[in-house]
Amino acid sequence: METHGPLGTLWVGFGLIAFYLALVWINLVLLPHLLTPLGLIPITWFIDWWQARKARRAGSPSSPATQPAGARR
């Protein structure tokens, strides 16, 4: 059986620390940065649908923000 001594153990320890720090960085920084648009776009569709529904229930055909500038009262 081969042994690599304390320096080998330290070397492997530093490598594992670097690996897990990179893994945490990917999960906490890069992944949310890349996946946020995938959540924001459908949320904006839902908000638009909800505002249009609220405007229909209030009796106006559409909200003032979606009407052309000349059509506002």
C-alpha cells in the first residue's frame, strides 16, 4: 500500500476545498443569474393577464397603461 504523507493529504484537502467552493459559487451565483429570466418572463405574462382581468371586472375595456395616448380620458 502506498502512502503519500502529510503533503499529499494537504494537497487533496486544498483540492476538495476548491472544488466545494466552486460548487457553492455556481449554485449561489451563476445558476440564479442564468435561471432568473426563465421565471421572470412567465411572471410578467401572469401580471399582464391579471391586470387585464382586473380592468375587465372594473368595467373598462383595458387599463389606461395599455391604451394609445390619444384614447386616454
